[in-house]
Amino acid sequence: MDKLIDILDKYETDKGTLHGHEHGFSEFYEKYFNKIKNCKNILEIGVGEGASLYAWQEYFKDAFILGADCVDKSQYNTEKLKCFILDQSD
């Protein structure tokens, strides 16, 4: 499974198309993210429930994923994924 939309749907992210809370950006993500698929680092600002972190790990196979959220999301930390507490108002 290499197509980004399929991966986003697999993890039931709001970036996918199947789960009733999608925002419709997935077609844009596919167009632009495919060009950087071999990048080494990805930063997601606003981790939410963590579903997209898993999607990014699968899509960007060689990347280290950084998550930033205003509340602790360290439960998602793995060898290739690290979340930090960051608040844009601070």
C-alpha cells in the first residue's frame, strides 16, 4: 500500500476520505508529498489522536517523524517518532 490516500484511510485520519471527519486535503498531499517521499524528517504540528503520525511513518518510510502538540503525546513515541510539547501561544 503506497498510495497516500489509502494509508490515510487505513489509519482513519481526518486527512483521509472514509471516516466522516475528513477535510479534503488528501489529494493535495498526494501531489506534493510524493515529491518528497524519500525525505529524512517530517514535522507534524498538531498531533490530535496520533493517527496521522502512523500514516506518515508508513508513507515516509525512511523519515524520522516529529510531532508537536500543546499537550503531552509522548505515548506515541517510538524509535522513529518523537512528540514534543509545544504551544504556539508561548
